[in-house]
Amino acid sequence: MLRNRRSDLLVAYLLTAPFILVYAWLFVWPVVQMVMLTFTDAPLIGDGKAVGFANYERMFKDPIFFKAIWNTSYFVLLTVIPGTAVALGIALMVSRLGGWLQSAVLAAFFLPYILPVTVVYVIWDWLTNVQFGMLQSVLEWVTGRPVNLWRAIPWFMPSVAVITIWWTNGFSILLFLAGLRNIPKDLYEAAALDGATRWQMFSRITWPLIWPITVLCLTIQLILQLKIFDQVYLFATGGRTQATMVLVQYIYEQAFQKNASGYAATIALALFVIVVVFSVLQFQLLRIRGQK
Amino acid sequence: MSTDPTARDTSQSTALSHLARSPAGILLTLLTLICAAIWFFPIYWALITSLRSDQATVQEFGMLPTEPTLSGYIFAIVNSELPIWYLNSTIVSVSVTVLVVFMSACTGFAISQLNFPGRRVLWWTILASFMVPITALIVNHFIIIAGVDLLNTHIGMILPMLLSPVTVIVYKQFFDGLPKEFREAAVMDGATELQVFLRVFLPMNWGVTTALSIITFIGAWNSFLWPFLVAQDEKMMTVTVGVSAVQDAYGVAYGRVLAGAVLASLPVALAYLFFQRRVTQAITLSAGIKG
């Protein structure tokens, strides 16, 4: 019996060993190292001197850091709630359909989600090209002249937000569809027999029952969009990046272009704390839902 | 008044299908189709442009190419490093998929079914890493990978991509949901824990394993920031990184650029189209809801 127990332990450690090694080396250690770096003036490669809280003082006085926080928040505002609303609308439209028509329509809405970000960038860069882009005719109709979306600062973030919604919405659409499918059909049938209107069915049955999924989508999107980098970086290349700087981009710039990984780590820690706060909130929300 | 349940059923479903076939219902279906067409248009337009010659991309604006040509594709394959990028992407994505799924299944099983000291600490570390932005660690990942001299290598590219707490969480929850009797019966028959895992638990969830493999593969193929940082010369780039490099090099030759983009998305697009149901399952599982 004792031997059996010992061999069980051996199996447990055997099974978890690769995972533990990877996590200790590439998760736990980097987190510790990040915190240690914030107290030094280290370059990207090599050691730095201890500088106490200088990086933190610099960060709280750094206008570009606050610019990056502002731009990131602005981007979150432009994508999270509008994106979730659009996803719910699409899911409601798709869920009405059946058979092959539903699969085809869903595929049309979902396909962007599986594209690499650089492909998304190339597709939209072509669509919005100042000289030859298809979308310029739409823009001209609105503004009266072609607009270079990626060099005109007021246009930049909203444009990236629209493209991001187009790109990432498939995820929320699938969650909403799963949620809609779980609503018992007889509720609608009973309501239809009672002569309820379409709007009453939505506001009294669908909306209250889909609300937990809505909260889930909102929080997942919020955490995802706080980490925005790829699209902003790709669309801003060659432009004035400071005006449209987001947090992860600022980390990247400080570490890999300014060779200041001590300061980069400090900004990374700030992002870290912001995301953890929201994640803990999300976790609590899910736990409350789970206990019900 | 009939109490026959089937009779009630038909009357109710006609009440609903009547609503679907009403003029408003048809209009709504039409609106849905128009929205889907608009949503899909950017992809359609990219496909069409990729089939046009350089001349035609800036002169033709019709919905179909008048003289479809594969010259963009041929150019992208012959004149860029695309074949090597494809090889890099395949090596990295397949390795990441195999390793992540294997490690997650093992760890999920151990945490769910076995009792060992450190089990709770391990579970909390996984939950913690799930709540933390891995992107914030890029600088440290770069320093660590540079420290062991693995920059600009496949292994260096693969390593930080192995952090995938969601996969472990999904496996653990799946194993939690299986009846304990399976394991007890197998252990009674003299099976070791390893045999229980390999012969009883894993075969019971090939569906989950397939779903997680596909979504992990798509994620690895598409990841941008880390491969972009690690690949220091063109020969080490993945397709996803390479597409933007081509864009910078070709300038306005959009036919070629988009041909490269189409080729870059082909594997993930096919993975989705063939395994639509599994992708849906993986996404709902990873969000913690039952599809």
C-alpha cells in the first residue's frame, strides 16, 4: 500500500514536471524579474545600477505614459461596449436562421476572427488606401474629400476600433449564440401564443436570460483590449506614433527602441496591475454566477 | 380540446414559424444577408485584388477581375522568403500545439484526479497566470531567451508561447466532470495512475483534445508580437510576421501583398472551415460556458 502511494506521487510529479518547469522559468521568474528591474536603470541586455524609486517617479511625471493610458482607455471605450452590442445583434440575426443558411452566414461573420493580425492590416490598408482604396468613395461621400485615416489623428483610434470589432467579434458572437441556444424554446412559443410582440419577447425573455453572457463578453473584451498593441503598431508605422501610443506599445518602445528595460518594466508593471484588478473583478463576477 | 402532446406541439410551432414567415421575418432575413455580405466584403475584396495584375489593381474597380491572373501568387512564392516563413510557422505552431496540449492534459489530470503535496499551490499559480497579462512579460521573456542564447531560433520562439493556462483549466474542469467510478474501477483492476490517464481518461475526451488542438494551432500561427521580436533576420520570420515585412518592401503593389496575405491565412482558414464545430466548442469551453 505504501509503495503504491509512493508510486502515485511519482506519477503526479512526472505528469506535472514539464509544466512546472516551464511555468517556473517563463512565468514565475519573469514576474519576479520584472519587479526587480523596475528598481534599476538596466538596458535591454546587461545589468543596471539600483536607482530606487526613480523609475516610478519618472513614470508618474511622464506625459507620454499618461497619453498611452488615455489612448488605451479611449480604445477600450470605442471597442468594448459597441463591439459587444454589435455581436449581440449579429447573434440574434444568425440564431433566427437554420440549416446551411445559418452555417454560411455564421462563417461570413466569424471568418475574420481566425485571420492573422498582419493579414487584417494588409486587407484594411488596401481598403482605406488614399488613392485606390474602395472605402475612400464612402469617406468622400461623408467628408467631401479622401482621408488618410492612418495619418489623421482624430480618425486613427476610431478606425482601428472599427477594424478591431470587425476582426475579433466572432468570439463574442459564438458565446452569444451558445447562450441563445440555451434559452428554452417553449418560453418563446408560450409568449407567441399569448400574442407577445417581437420586442416584448426580446426585452422580457431574451435580454434577461442573455445578461450573464453579456457580462462575460464585456469583461473578456475589456481585458483583451487593454492589451492592444498589434493593430495600433502596424497602422501607425511611419506616422507620428507618440500621438497614438498605447501602453504595450510604450513598453515595446522603451525596451526595444530606447534600450531602457528598467523603465519599460515599470510601465509593464503598471499594465500588469491594471489588468489584474479587472481580472480579479471578472473572476469574482464569474464565481458569483457559479454559486447561483 | 386535445390533450395529445404532439397536437399541442404543432400548434405552437406554427405560431412561431408564422412569425418567421411574416413580411417582417423575410425582411429581417434579407437584412441579415446584407449585413453578412458587408461583413465578408473586405475578405472578398482581398481575394479579388490578389487575382489582379499590378496594373489592374489600380485601374479596375469591378466586383470581378476581368483578367484573373496568379502572377501575384507566383511573385509572392518565388520572390520572397514565403516558403521558408511557411516552414517556420509550421514548425513553431505544430510544436506549440503538441506541447501545450500534452502538458495541459497531464497537468489537468494530475490536479483533478491525484492528491499530491503542492497541488493547491499549482492550481492557484495557473489561475493567477490566467489573470495576468502575459504581454507585459515580453521584455523579461526577451531577456531570458537572450540569456540562454536562443534568440532567432525556433526553440526560443516556441518557449514563451507554451504559457497557456486556459488549456489546463479546460482539461481540469473536464476531468472533474467525469465520474470517479471510472478511475476507481480501473485502479481496482490493477491499473496504475499512468495507465488510468492514458487508457481511460484521455480516450474519453478526444473531442476536447481536438478542439483545443485546433484553437491552439490557430493561436500560435497567428501570434505576432513575440515572433516579431525573436526573429531577427528575415529567414527566421513566421508567415504572420512576414506578411507585414512584404508590405513594407513592395509598397503599393497590393496584388502581390494580398496574394501573400491569402497564402498566410490559408492554413487557419481551412482549419476553421473543416472543423467549424470544434472551433465553436473550443471557444465556448475556454470562456467557461457550455455550448
